[in-house]
Amino acid sequence: MDDGYEGVPLSPEAVGPIGFEMQIMDEGVTPSNDPMETEAPLPPPPPPLPPIGFESHVPVPPPVVTPVRISGSFNKGFQNEQTNIPGKDNAEKNVSVLSIKPLQHPEIETDLPLPPPSSDAMYVNIQQEPEHHEKEHCFNCDDDDEILLWSKDKRDKLYQKVTHEEENTSLFMDDGKRRVDYVLVYLVDTDEENENQKKTWRENFQRSLEKEGLELEVTAMKSKVKPVVPINKLLKCCRSSQRGQDKKTYYVKVHAPWEVLTKYAELTNMKMPLAKNDMIEHFQSCWSKCPSPFDIDKEILPEIPDYFTAPFTRSRINQGKFIMQDKETFFSPAQRSLLTYQILLRAVFEDVGDPARNKFGIKNMLSNKSYEAAFPLHEGEYKSEHSLLTEGPRNQRHLLYETWAKPGAWYKFQPLDHIRLYFGEKIAIYFTWLGYYTGLLIPAGLVGLAIFIYGCARMPFHEASNEICSDSAPGNYTMCPLCDEHCDYWQLKSSCIYSRVTYLFDNEATVAFAAFMALWSTVFHEMWKRRAAEIEYDWDVADFEQEETIRPEYEASVRRRRINPVTKNGPVEEPYLSFTSKLCRVTSSLWVVLFMLCVVVAAVFGVIVYRMTVRALLYAVGENIIRQRAGIITSVTASVINLIIIILLGKVYQFIAQMLTNFETHRTLTEWEDSFTLKMFLFQFVNHFASLFYIAFFKGKLVGRPGLYNRQINDSRQEECDPSGCFIELCIQLGIIMVGKQTFNNSKEVVLPKLLNWIKSRKINKAEEKKHEKVSQWEKDYAMDSMPELGLFDEYLEMVIQYGFVTIFVAAFPLAPLFALLNNIIEIRLDAYKFVTQWRRPLGMRAQDIGIWFGILQGISKVAVMSNAIIIAFTSEFVPKLVYQYSYSKNSDINGYINFSLSVFNVSLFEPKSIPKVKNIELFGNVTECRYRDFRAPTEPYDYTLEHWHILTARLAFVLVFVICIWLLSWLISYIVPDIPKAVKLQILREKYLARESALESELLKNKSHHNGMEGKSHSSDPHSTVNGVRERHVDKTTPLY
């Protein structure tokens, strides 16, 4: 054969019409004298597998192959795993190769021509080999007596089940040895006017890549598979579909050789394994060793060993200081893609002679449509028709789907180390934080549910609600009209439902729950800091932000250069932006941000005007049932309108914030992301919470009184709260925005991926059926949608806004943690499903932590303490009831509180525009006075009473005491709980010690090598001279030592 593999050739007579069948017999049967039937000795055992975490599917040429004894039983479609083959029964048979004869299998059909008779028409390659080797055979057993053998050059053309090894062939170049580390896709347009410039740019760009040492291979698309178009780009795509029909797709497969990987690993200070961590077992608790139904079976998902690491240097690898089995497995596929991407970011495609004006980078090539896409490859298919328990995972992607992204795994812990290995640290940190946050929502959700159940149980016995709902006083009190002219008088008992529903959320336990949630947020932050310290150490990203490389956009746009004052790496200068220039840019950006925030406030003000206008119009309607429900209709419709405004303005502001952040010219990607995140969060915070703050803190507080109302636009009266308070309106607004937005997002994340996946599957299946061949992995990945340009920003923003709902207004909606918990359980699996099955494989970017989001979360928690204190004191009825019970009630209860909280007004003193048109003459024909919610004197000038000032003082005192107590307890918790676990501190010290020892040994070896080299020149050319009687080997710095 022409592939270099050796085996036993078959005679031309053995060639059958479809395939070949090998007869087997039980051990003990006397074989014939035919040489083909002679047993061969078993081959030596396979070499040891590389440590978990550094696997690679690069095929390794097997040794010389001879017919061997195969131990095992057989079934249809088995996987040969080191010749231990599971059968369809429990018995095992020792069999020997006896003969080859034509096979008759009618279920396999092909129109392919038969191979010509020749001595090398077919080879039998039955051997014992490691799992990660590329097999040169594919077995498909019909029963215990038949084995199909397919030739390598024909097996891809036949209808047969794809084995794990065959699937991985599309991850390599045409030679089957060099791994594809990145794929670039471009379309060739028949319109020469559009194509010539792009072609020139591509040629220059690819020439730059080759100069850096990358190896390229261009392949044309074999099938008609086209990328799935996102919904938001569908209209644009349809307009250009006619022109796109004339284009042909090409794939540029990029491979990074060992020399290139080591060069850029050293430049980026990538940390690699130095020694096995010998302290893990010492710090494992007994609890972690106990079995749990939430753990993933370790036989399915083996634990990845932990290593001490050190920054990679080529000198150390040449001296054998790092743990390495071979060059192909040293860097993981995610690391290889990341290092390759560093070169793609800086490759020049238009050289104008000035480095500051050159056009470069894959991002610009994608923007000008020279390339349509750029992505690393997935590891293969994510589904298998075989069980994971019996057959094992076909690849890392399949493993993640079965143990993480599959809906049935919703209750299992996340395989975070494997997520990091496949997707990189940045994505793994997001899922770590999301899982940790979701886990801590469990106690908060359960306590909030208990508060709600307490309110339901106590509601029938609530004295204030019973008074409002009674048919006698105060239920039959005549209340003052809620709007001018069109609103009639009304009886207090008509707000019975409002008062009872309000008590479900505004009860005695609400204060305790608000305090609990304030302390919960502190515990969450402190425990996350400890968890973050663990993953920073375990995943080698503790110093990432200090070592982060400069953004290519920064290098291109900044003209000034200087020597780095910290590293003093002269004479090489790096770009530098002066403080004055930076201040001007940030100040200009700040003014635009403030203007956009004013736009959001104006939109909220517009919703307030809508509330006042619609409420007045509903009261003017003749139907009595509409007038009675005017308040709730206005609240619900205004909340929905506010939700729509939030979604629309969010899209506009995201575009503006991105332009402003680019204008500010940040040095590193982390700085860029932090600046962009802060802008977007400020906008979204105001966008989501402005209406809630209005209801919680302002609505009904500045209304005035009958006869002297405070008026706004069009001389309209401000909105009033129900006699039971504005608490229920705040709850409705919060519930609609929080639950509605989460439902919308989750529906979009479920329905849209399913739709795109269905379209993609149909295209790929049609292409395979038409061409009678498997579609390559790069074609399948190109047909998928790409991860959004902003990466994880939208995911973080959604969760942080939810955290604001859970903490800032939890006193008004105790069920918020429970709804957040249920949403996040679904969110984790939906996000996992998107990453594993719906999106192209994202670049395995690195990150140190969740970035500025942690500071934002801490700020939200501080705002939440003050917010909940004010809501309890000024929005709920907790403090007024408390003051009445202990200062004014005769029986130290709240009987009579409703009468205490209402003031009386003489209707003859109404302003002319406020005099109501009485519609119900029978009830309100002879009204002389009406009541309203306030603490005022019953006669003119209707000044505030002593009770008003007493209650106001109590409210302010409650806010002060609540805030101080919570902040003191939070400070105490943060002081007691250390930010870094003791185990992590000791491991950091151990790692630093090993790194120092390794550096010292490297320096001593270098000096000794230099000394021996000098002696060799002066005394002898013997490469194995002796020093102090010890025979030493010279170190060749240009050749790695393994």
C-alpha cells in the first residue's frame, strides 16, 4: 500500500463483490498448514497513554502488522479497543485468523467499481494498538463467526457506520497527521470587480501566516452545505441571495507546527505542567469522597489530574523540565487554536510601509468579507447511537453533551474541568460562576417560598384586610375620587382583592426575609471569592491580567512608543497612550453615556404619562367593571410597554456603547471588556429598574391632598396608590419584567436553536445522500451559527440583571429567588446546549475571573440593602402598623388601623376641575365628606397630624438601624471568611518552590553545558567527556531532550 503500513496481502481470488469475510474458529481446532492460518505471537503491549487533560487524536503509525490471535467475542458494530472486543453474550472466545473468503451481505449496497486484481489489493490489519491511534481496519460483525474487513481507501465511500477513529480523520490535514488548528472560509465570486481586491488581501494575509511558520492547505467545498443564517441577518441575506448563488466556497485549513506553538506559548506566558500535584489528596474532605446522586459517574467522566505549573519556556522544554509524553499531546486542541489565533490577529494583509497604518488581522479580514468565517473545529459529532456506558464517548464533544448539555443531566454537577479543556478558561469561569450562583439560590428560594406560604396561611386572619373587606365600617367608607371629573366616589371594600393579595407579600415575615437576603448576598460574594481563588490557581490564570498581551487594535491606532517602565524590555518599544489623550477620550465617551441615560429616563417618564392618561380615560368609560379594574389594567399594560422599550433601547445602546469603547482605545482585551461592560450595565440598570424605583419610592408620595393636588403635564394629577398601598403594583411590575424577560430569552434560546439545528441537519443529510460521502467536519461547523461577537456579555448581563431583581426588590417579591432558581436550572443546560450543539466551537480564550462583573455585583448588593430598607419603611405598611400597634392601639393589635390611616375631606372644598360627576346617585348622591389615604387634620387647612411625624420618624429610624446592622454583619462576615482558602495558599507556595527549583536546575544545566563545551574545545572532541569522574552528556540547545 502507499500509506506505509504493512500487513498480510490477500490474493486476488479473495476479492468479493462487496467486502471480505474472515472465518474464525474456537481455540483448540487444529489449523491447516496454510501460512495464512498460522498463529502469530501476540504483539507487545501498547505504550502508556498520555495523562488525562492532554489527549490528542493525532494518528500514530502502528508497528508492522502480522496476523495475531484476537481475544474476545463479537457483535455487530463493535469497537475494537486494544483487541478486547465486547460481544453480544458474556462468553469469550479465543479465535485465530484462518482464511479469507468472499462475503455475501445484501444489506450493504454500492455502485463503486471493484478494485483491480493485484497483489496489494487489500491488507488485513488486525493488531493491538492504543486507543488514540488511527485504526487501519473497521470491523462490523454479523455474528460470532463473521468479521467484515474494509480497506482504508474504500471505507469512506461505503455505507457503513462511522467509527470513532474515522470521524476524527476530518480533524487533520490531507496527510492524516497534521492537526487542523483553525479554519478560514472564503467565497470566490464570479464578479471579478468584487473579487480581485479580496483575492489580493487573502494572498497577502496567507503569505504573512506562512512567514510566521503556519502551514496552510486549501480545500474546496465538496457538498452544497451552506451556513445557517441567524434570524436577525435573514432579511439581509435574502436580499443578496441571488448574487450569492454564483459563489464557490473554499476552506483554508491552518496547522501550527511545534516550533510555532512553543514560540507563542513562551511569548504569551502560557503555563504548562511542571510536576504532579502531590497535595490534592491531603486537602480532600470526607464529604467530597461520599457518593452523591448529583455526581457524574467517574467511569464515564474520569477526573483530570492536577499539576503544578510554570510559565512555558523553550529552554526548559529542551531540558525536559515539563511533563510531556510527545509533542502532539503537549498542547491541548484548545491551546493550539488559541496560539494560532494570536498569529491570525497580527498577520498583515495590506502593507503600506508604515507599521501604524498597515491593515492587519483576521477581524478586519472578516469585516471586509475577504473571509466569511474563521473558527477552530469541533471534535466530531456530539451524538452517538451507542450507549455512553458500554461504548464510551466518541470524542470530547460527545462526552460533554451526554454529561452536561443533555436535558436529562439537569440535576448533575457540571464537569467544569472538561468544559475548560474543551472551551477554554473564559467560558468555563462563566459556567462556574453561574452554577455557584444557582446553587446558593436554593436556600434563598426555599426561604422565599416559606414567606409566601406564611402569607397565604395568615391571609384569612389579617385584621386590616378583613376591615377593608367588611360590609360595615370601614369597608363601606366613601373614598375620594382617584381622578378629576370622570371618576366617581367609591367604597373602600372595592379594593378588597388588592388588600388580600398585598398581604401575601407584605407581611410580618418580609422584614426578616429582606435582612436574610442582604446577608445572603454578602455570603455569596465571600464564598465566590474563595471559589474564584481556587479556580484561578487550578486553571493557571492567577496572573493572566498582568501578563495579558496588547490588543492589535491598540498597537495599530496608537502612534507614540516608549519602553515599558515595568519590564524595561529595551530597546523594543511598545505603544503608549498619554494620560491627557486617554482623559479626553473617556470624558467625551462619558457625555454620550449620560445623554443616553437621559433618553432612558425620558422613556420611563413617557410610561408614567401613559399611566396617568390611560387611567383617566378608563375611569371615564361608562362600564362600571372597567372603572373598577382601571388600576390593574393600567399597571399591566404599562409594564408590558416598559418591557418592549427595554428590549428595543437595549439593542440601540449596545451599538453605541461598542463604538464608544473602541474610541477610548484600551490597551488590553480585559480593559476593553470592562469599559464596555460598565457602560452597558449602567444603561441596562436604568432601563430595567427606573420604572421600579418610581413605583417603590415616588408613586403616591407627592400627590397632594383633595382640594390641593400636585399637578404635572396637561394639568393632570399624579398617580395615587390604592388604600392598601403601592406594594402590589411594585410586585406586578417586578413580576412582569423579571419573569417575562426570562421567559422571552429562554423561549428564544430553545426555539431558535431547534429551528436552526433542524435546517442544518436537513442540508447535511441531503448533501451526504447526494454525494454518497461523509461531509467533513469543517463543512459541518461552517453550516452552524457562530457565537455572538460580544461573547459571554449577554449571558452575564442577563444573570446580573436577574441578581438585581433578586436582591434590590426582594422585599416586594419574595418569590423572586425561587423564579430565578428555576430559570437558572434551565439556563445552564440551554447555554450548554448552545455551546456544544448549536454554535461553532468558540475560541478557547483565557480569563482570570468574571472581570468587572464582580464589582458590579458588590455594588448591587450595597444598593439592595438601602433599597429594601426604604421599601419596607416607606412603601410597605410595616412601620405604620408597628407604630399604631404599640403607640395608638388600645389592645396592642392592629384592629382599627384602617380607620387610623384614613383622613377626612369636606367635598364642598373640591377644586372646580376635581368635582366628580356622580354616576351612582343611590350611593353617593348625598355625600358630604370622603376619605383619602394620609395622616392629616379633618378640617382646614388639613395640615399633617402628629401621627404623621411620629410615623415618619419611625420610618427614618428603621432605615438607619436596618442599614447599619446589615452593613456591620456583612463586614463581620467578610472579615471572618478569608478570601483565599488555606489549601490554595499552601499549593501556591509549593508551586513557587518547584518553579524556583526548576529555574535553578535549568540555569545550572546551562552553565554546566557551557563549561563542558569549553573543555571539549580545549581538550577533546569526545561528546561524552567526564567531569569529576562522572560521565556527562552534552546538551544540544537546538534539539529537544525527551
